[in-house]
Amino acid sequence: MPRPTWNALLAVPEPLLLPVAHDALSARLIEAAGFRAASVGGFALMGARHGIPDIGLVGLKEMADGVRDILAATTLPLMIDGDDGYGDVKNVTRTMRTYERLGAAAIFIEDQVSPKRCGHMAGKSVVPTEVMERKISAAAAARDSKDTFLLARTDARALEGLDGALRRGERYLKAGADGIFIEAPVSIAELERIGRAFKGTPQLANMLEDGATPLMTPSDLYGLGFQMVAYPVSLLFRIVHTMQRALADMRAGTLRLQGEGVSFADFKRLTGFDDWAAVEDRFNR
């Protein structure tokens, strides 16, 4: 069965919640929990797969390998973090084609200067607006399918103020983006203003713990005009904390966490053990 298109997801009159998957198992858990879609972000994927920060240390090939694993593990439509496109317009073109052909339903490209970094870190810089406009135009032209959703992200809020970020958003939409993502607004008032500025245009709000943007409920964000709500670190941060506790427990020689994890039977179910066992039974008779 084909994955729903991104526009079909957005047509449902409720916020589209996007937990960020960092590996195949997390993607499978997101689907099992009943979410309609998910996202794959550079911060979580680099941290989990390579153990490194999101400061532009990996390229398209390394990211695409992780994305391929995640797409293979779920039937959910996924939004993929295309970073800055990994170069100029020809690299953006290759990025779009790579992710679209892997099965991405949506892709976002940002306007940071390479090497880029997490949008809530200090030390960012952005390319001139016209450079990003050319990248967006190239990304839109590179799509094989008109159903592939292109989201333009700007990190200009921290550098040019909210006015500058809004002006960039308007120009990126004119250049061919289907939706807009103003990264790291610092107050509810700024979120309200962004929502008003792009009313009727698909917008994404990024809910990152300990980040610059205040956390709000999906329904409140939807009321402001944000159709998409992403959670880029929520799963990863909780998993890291649980592993740290488990490791401390092992070092102490105790099993205080016994019973807090899933059961062996549950893990086999989540990883599709019965389906593979059925293949064995069918062909090994």
C-alpha cells in the first residue's frame, strides 16, 4: 500500500504530529503508537548513528544510509531533514533526488552556511537570501513527483531578527517551497506573529526541550496556524537517560531497573519475529 502524500496528511483538520525517528526501531515504535507520520532529523540521526553533534560533520551519503534504514522499517510517510542541501544548487538537486527516490514524502532544506549546526545552537550563520532562493528553486525542479512536499527552513531569526526571518520566508515560498519553517522563535508572541504572517500556508513548529522556543501543546500551535508540530529530540533524550540509568545500575552490581523495560516477548513482537518465523515455517517444511 502506498504511503499517504504529505498534502493528504495536511488536509486532515488536526495538527500533524512528527516525532523524530533516529533509527529503524524508533520509527517502528512511532508507527505502533498510532502516529500518522514521522520525521528524520539530522540532530537525532547523527547523535544515535555516529555519536557526534549536529555541526555539519557528515555528508549526504552517511545521512542517506540512515534514512534508508528508517524508511525500510516503517510504512509511515516521513519528512527528511535535507540540511543545507550539502552544497550549491547541483548538490541540492542530488539531495532531493536521493531522498525522494528512497521514499521520502517531504523534505526540508535550510538556509544556513555550511558547515551548518543545530538550529538551537549558537554560532549559526545564514547564506544570502538570493542564494537560498536559488536552492529552493532547484529543489522544487528536482522533484520527480509533484506530491513530494518541499519545506523551506530559515535560521535567520537569531541573526536578522524575526522581521528578517519573515521576509525570507515570503521569498522562499515565492521561489517554490510548499511550506515554511521559521526555526527558533523565542516567545509565544513570536509564534503568534509567525502564524499570522503565513496564515493558510503549511507551517512547522519545532518543539525542542531546552531549546529557544517555548513548548506549547499541539492544539494551541494548530490554533496559531501551525499544521505540523515536530519533536526533534524527545525520544532520543529519554532513551539516553534510560540507558545511563541502566548502565549505572550494572556498574553498581544491582538490577534496580529490572521490570522497567519491555518484555522479551514484547520486543520480539515489535521487531516482527512472528512474521519471520512464519517465513521459516512456510519454506522449511
